[in-house]
Amino acid sequence: AAELLPEFLAGLDDPCERVLSRGMEAFQFYGSEVERELLEPYVQGMMEKLGQKLQGASLPIQKKTITYIAVLAGQMEDGFAVYYPPLMPVLKQLVQSLLHKSEERTLLGKTFECISLLAAAVGPEVFRADAEVIMEAMIQATQVPNLPANDPVKEYMLQASQRICAMMKGAFLPFVPHILPGVLEKFTLKPKEWGQDVAGQLGDDDEVSLSLVTGADGTTKVMIMSTSEMEELSNAVCCVHTFVDELGKDFAPFVAQTAQALLLVFDFSMDEEVRDTAFETWGLLCQCARGNNQISMVAELVQEFLKRILPKFEKVGATGAVAEAQGLDTEGLKTAADGVKACLKKAGPGVLNAQQVQHICQVALSTLNASLKLRDADEAQKRSKPADEDDAVADEDGEEEGVLLRIACCEMVGALADSHADLFMQHCIGPAMQLVTTFIQPSVRFEDRRLALFVVCDMLESLREKIVSQWPQFLPQMLQDVLHQSPGLRQPACYGTSLAAREGAFAPYALAAAQTLSQMITETRSAAKKKSQKPAQACADNALSALAEILTTHQQAVAAGEAQLWGVWLKGLPCQADDEEGVKNHRTLLRLVQAENPQVVGDGGAYLPQVLSILVDVYKTGMADEETSKGIGQLVVKLGPQRLEQLAGQLKEKQRKKLLRIHKEAQ
């Protein structure tokens, strides 16, 4: 960075437009990967040159300039706020000049993108004064008559709206009635059956996607959809997902309207990702209604969802041997299972009766068993015929889909434990424990043992003390799997240990478990830092959570080795791969430092340099939530200039630069 960034800065003065353009294109890729602290010293110089080009350069260079600025804004985040006052009026003027120029739609779209990134940098209070003008311009831009199907502004506008919504939260609500209808209209896009009439509508350069669909009568149809329409639909579903997710219960006035439109996407078979996002969005609609205490609406949404989705699983159970012979729609069933999980978890308790809970558990496990039978049949068939390379690749892809379906079926069962714990204990604990005890045995194949651990983790998380009586059937083996050679088993074993350790009944296991976790953390963190080791490091992140839970919940049980165990925990930080566990561990670290826990800060603050190094590294990253980052800033200010200067001397140069930023932002 120290060598390349000065070259990028100097390149903005190159008199040859072709060289200038190529340099700006290169920065789009390089700049998006440069760390903020390394980029910051060059931003002012870059912005001075870019500001001139934005107002006086040719249109091709203006496009590159807008993208260049967007990259800087995205990397600098709130550090880019200083450029808002001079830059926003120029961007607004540019928008107005481009609104009705059909030949410059890409530049207009890029300008909206840049504005949204700039808005994210300054926050809702500063942007609010310009929000109405910008959103009106976006809406107006999409209403220009005779736009082509692949108009670039549509995509840029949807992405910019999502970014602005995520930043403004509830303040974005007044714009939703104006934007949402146009977005929901995209949900009507769907594939058409191939025929001469459809073929005649396609241009020579049109890109399309094809899909074979078997109808209820058993006939196979060829369905076709243009790539641009698929992208429009996908972007529209993602946009609505963001609106519901970010606005939360404030989205309540639009739940019924959105749900009605979303039903059209439920049967979309060209892209499972689109349907998956639609199902997730339905779950968020349930959560929104729950947040507004609209229990009848929640129940209505859940029942409508199950009415449309459960028949897919019921058909598997009804066909039995036929399904085994003909195969399963594994990808579609996996998407459906994920949807059921999302819907039940977001809807919360009290929306299902005992019969429904029992039935959902039954169809989930029946589908899982059908998938296992299909796997066994496929493996038997492969053993009976000569190997073929092409067949091997297809079989591998198919088996991966089968693995994901079986995991999703187990997560359906876990969602029932999460949302209806008491009914689960009455009607589902038997079949769930039968699965666990069958698959958790060391002699069982890896993939099936992992399923058992996934179900165990879900039950430990949701049922807590209700499941303690079942511990002897799985806990000893789970604790042994903390040291299993495969990360695929180690990670759920460590996660499950962290969940079990929350209960007082774990005390007899605490010391031995802590020692095992300590061994695993030490061995893993001492390994070479390679990309191939990321799964192993994720296991260690989970082990750190388990060790911290034991140390804080079962202090008396581990008192003899407490100091050494805290040392292992602290040395294992920061977390390396698992963001969720990182957030938990770094939140715990901050809390213990604020409480001046002697095991963490050391005598006379001896461990503070190590602690500060960890907290600086995770500040405003995916490894720390907003509250933790704010607390880190408060801690830095509380340390005072003199103490801070002493500690900073023991940090790396990059960390010292970031520490200065933390101190500045916290004041």
C-alpha cells in the first residue's frame, strides 16, 4: 500500500485520458481491499483531484470518478463525512442534469450509488436534509417513459435505497409508500414456456436462463426467462428483505400488501436463491407482526406459509419407495426447509397447536430418512458399476445437495424446539433423541454424527434445563468430540459445550471440559496462519466461548486452574474466523476489563497492552457489535492521555493509527 497508493494519487494527474481511465479502473479493485488506516493519508489529495474531474472532465471520466469516490466512501465509512458538505451539492446538481438524458443512465445510476455511500458515511442526522430530494429523484428516474428492460438505474436505485434504509432506519419510513409498489410490481416477473411466440420476442443478443419443469401431469416443460428479468426479480426481493429487516415493526402498515405480492415468488423455480430470500422475507414479516403484537396476523402468515410449503414434505413421505427410486428435489426441499425454520423462529411461540408441531417434526424426519435411503441407494449403485469421471462429478454435486437437505431438516426440528419448547418436549423429544442416540455413536459416519450434534445444539440452546435429564445420552460423547480430528465435528461440539455450560448442572463436567478446551485452543492457535486452517480457527473461536462460559459460570469448579485457563482464553483472542463467536467473546472481554477483573487486566494492569491490542483490532469490524465498539471508544477515553501514550508504545504502527481514530471518534 505504501508503494501503490502514491502511484494511484499521481495517476489522477496523467494527461493521457486512456492511461487515466485505466488507472481509475484499477483503483476500483485495489481500493476496495485496502484497509482504512493505510488509505486515509491519501484520501484528501485524491478527493481534491476527483472533485475537479467531477465538474470538468469528459463523461467517461466522470463515470470513473463517481465510482472512484464510491470506493473511497465505502472504505472510509464515517471518516468520509468531512467531504459531504462540498460533494453533495455537486452530486445533486449532476443528478438533476442527468434525469432526462436517456443516454447517460449508467452515470445517473452510479451517482445514486455514490450518494448512498456518502449518506452512510455521515449518518441520518446530516443526510436527512437532503434525503427527500434524493429519494424523489430516484423515484422520478425510474418513471421515465420507454425505458429499456435492462435499464441500469433500476438496479442502482434498489441498491441505493437499501443502503439508505439501513442507515436511516425509521426515518426512511415516509419514502416506503412511494418506492414499495414499484418494487413489488417486479414480483410478477416469471418464466414463460418455450415456444415460437416466446422465441420471436428474443433478440439476438438477449441472455436467457432455461429450466426443465415437471408438471402435475408428469409432462416436462422447458421454461425460459431473460437474465435481466431474473436479476430484476432477485434485486426486488432483496430490496424488500432489507426494508422489512431494517424497519422492523415500523414496516407493519405494509405487511399485508407485501405478503400478498410475495406469494407470487413462492413457486419461482428458476433460481432457489430468489425463493430462499423470499422465504426469509416472509419470516421477517412474521417478526414484524409479532413486534406490533398482531398475533392474529402472525398466525395467519404462518398458516398460509405452511399450507403452501408442507405439502412438498408430505409428498415425500407419501411416495416412500417411489421417492427413493426417482430421487428427491433436494435443492427445492432444502430451500423449503430453510423457509419453515425462518418462519417458525421469527414468528415466535404460540402459533402452532400440538398436532401441527408433531406433524412438522414427523415430515422433517421423514424427509431426512428418505434422503438417507436415497444416499444409500446411490452408493450401492455406484459400487455395482464402473467408475466414470463425469458421473463422479454429478454424483458429488448431488450428494452435497443431499447433505444440505438433511441439515435443513434437522434445523426444522430445531426451530420447533425454539418456538414451541413445551409442545416439543411433549411430542417431539422422543424421535429427536432417537436420531441423536443413533447417530452420535463413534462408529457412525462423520456426516451423520454431525447431524446428531446439530440437533443437540439446537435442543441445548432452546430447551436449556428441560433437556438436562437427557444429557447422559449425548453429553459425554459431545465433550470427547471437542478434540475430534475433523473441524466439522469439533465446531458443533465446542458450540454445544458453550450452551451446556450455561446450566448449573454442568458443574461436574466443568474442570475436565475446560482443560480439554484449553488444549484445543492452544494447539490450534499455535498452528501456522493459513487459509486452509480457517475451519480449525473457527473451532477455536467456539472453544473460547465455551471456556469463557465455564470460567464465569462455574468459577468454584475450576478454581484450582482458573489463572492458567484465563491466560489461555486471553491469549486465544482475538477470534479469527467465526464472527458470531467473536462478537460474544469480545463483548465479554470488554465487560471484564470495565469491571477491572484481575484475571484479565493483570496485577497493576500488566495485561492491558495485550487487551488493548485485541480491542483495537476488533473495533468496528464484524467481530464486534455496535455496543462493544462504542464501549471500546469509551474505555480508550477513560484511560487518559498519559496512560494511553504508554500503552500505545507497545502496539504495532497500524494499531497505533487505529487507536488515534478510536480516540478521536469517541470524544
